[in-house]
Amino acid sequence: MIMKKTATISSFNGMEQLFTGEDINSLKRSFFEMQHLYQSAIREISTKLEILDDEFQVIHKRNPIHHMQSRIKSIKSIIEKLNRKDYEISLESAKANLNDIAGIRVVCYYIDDIYMIAKMLTQQDDIVLLRVTDYIQNPKENGYRSLHLVVSVPVFYSDRKEIVPVEIQIRTMAMDFWASLEHQLRYKTNDTVPLSVAKELQECADTIAKTDRKMQSIYKSIEEIKKGNL
Ligand code: GTP
Ligand code: MG
């Protein structure tokens, strides 16, 4: 499994003007402390997932995870989201109101791997499951599929423990293929996709989902043959 992109601490990016009435240096310090906290939470969760993936390889001679990506929400997106949701614009408000400042995407081989990884992670006793959105059982209207979890994980510092939320998107390679292209198309067309195109995209998502289920069943048949049951 490859860790494709590690979240990097992003810069303050000229957003100072949006925070008024505060000492800019202490604001910058708080901002970097906050980024470090979310970066640490990502490391905690990534390590847990890597260990689970390695263990599965040792026992079953294959990896359930194809690759992972992670990101920390940029200050620009944090401000946009706080605005969109009508929350106060401050670092404290971001910490209190946003669950997706730290994000990890886990791309698996098979559909069953998704649920297995989700179960193995969330049953660990330092992890608290805060939210599950199953866009595989209930795909979005546009065809988007993935399992979304929000979990919290403790991060231990020299003198304290912080509980940090992390958004985890778990999907197959096929779901990732569709979501990446759809995201790019939407970005290129500024969110306005004609209805006929939207329908075609949704049909692609359905075809891809069907193929995903077929590949899963082929895998199961081969496992049965290997066990001598077929
Ligand atoms: P917001 O983050 O405020 O939008 O609300 P939410 O957390 O309830 O959103 P949701 O869980 O539906 O989506 C969070 C993330 O999932 C997005 O930032 C995307 O990365 C991904 N996602 C959700 N819907 C789509 C979609 O239709 N297409 C693609 N490509 N990605 C999606
Ligand atoms: Mg979100």
C-alpha cells in the first residue's frame, strides 16, 4: 500500500485580513498549533490503518488497502465553510464546528474491504465513532459512492491529551475513479453540469458499481476454488 500524499502544513496564505482585532503573531502561532494538532491526528489514524493493512497481508497474503491520501483543510476552505454554515470566523469556531479539518481517503480493492477496515478501526478502544454516512448503501443522487466516517482520536502531548475529529472516506478503486473524474468535471464546469450530462455521469456510476460487485464476486469464487469448495 502506498501513502500517496501526506498532508502538509499549509501556509497562512494572506488570510490575515479576515481575522480582525487580534494580535497577528499570536494568531499565526495558534494557527500553526492547530495545524500540528490535526496533522498529528492524521498520523495516528494513518498508522492504525497501515498496521491493519500489514496484519491482513501477514494473515491473508493480500492487502485490503490500495493507497491512502490525506489532507488538512486549507485556511481558505475553513473560512469558506464557516461562512457557508453561518458560524463565527475564528480558529476556536473552526475547531468546535468542523469535523473535516483533518481528512483521510482510504482506497480499497474490494467493497467488502471497505466495511472490514471501517469495523476494525472503529472497534479500537481509543477511537470514538462520531458519524457514519454510507453513500454505498445509499448513493448520492449524482451517483457518488463511498463510506464516510467521522471518528475522534486522542493525540497525546507533553502535558495534555487532545481529542481530535478526523473525516475518513473509504472507497474502492472503482469508486475513486468515478469520484475523481466527477470532481474534475464539476470543477471545470463551475458546478453547472447540464441535466443530460448529469444523467450520463450517474449511469457511469451505476456501471462502475455493477463492475465493483462483479469483481467482488469473482474474488469470492476464486477464494472458494482455492479452499477446494468448488
Ligand atoms: P460538507 O463537508 O459541508 O459538504 O458536508 P458533509 O461533511 O456532510 O459532506 P459529505 O460527507 O457529503 O462530503 C464530504 C466530502 O466527500 C467532500 O468534501 C468530497 O471530498 C466528498 N464528496 C461528497 N460528495 C461528493 C460528490 O458528489 N462527488 C465527489 N467527487 N466527491 C464528493
Ligand atoms: Mg465534509
